[in-house]
Amino acid sequence: MWRRMFGNLLALLLESVVYDDCPNQWALSRPMLGLILTNTEAYEQIKQQMIEALPPDRQAQMAAALEKLMTGVMRNLESRNRDKFTQNLTAFRQEVKSFMNP
């Protein structure tokens, strides 16, 4: 049950980053990384759902952006690693916004 709740929370945070006007990614990135590391399976499912929810012409762009989100991020919650994830999340948001709102 807790895995489903964590997965739902992670989905909500990712959707907030992508679809809402979220001026402070830092505040979202901290719990988000912990949720991704805690429940990798849910994260993979959420990624797939986000990709499939888009029109076919944007699916490859979303898949590439989601893949970059974890680039250089290790499986720990050390401060340097959290900072790297926050940087990736900011870049992810900018990239997604560029092809979602051309």
C-alpha cells in the first residue's frame, strides 16, 4: 500500500513540475529524488504513462527528457547528488516546456 501512495505522490510531483507554474523546483526535487530511489518501479511506470499520454509526435522528446532526468544521479541522498538532481529537474522542466508549448 505504501508503495502505491509513494508512487501517487511521485506522479503528482512530476505532473506539477511539467504542467503547473512551479517557480521553486528545489522544494519539489528534494522529496522527489527520495521517492524515485525508494520506488524505482513506480517511477518507471510513471515515465511510461507520461510518454504515452502525449501525441505520438512528442513521445520521443518526452522519453529523451525523462531519460536525462537521472543522468549523473547516483542512488543516494547525499547533498551533492540532490543538487545534481535539482539541476537535472530544472533542465527537464525547461526542455519539456519548450516542446509542450512551441
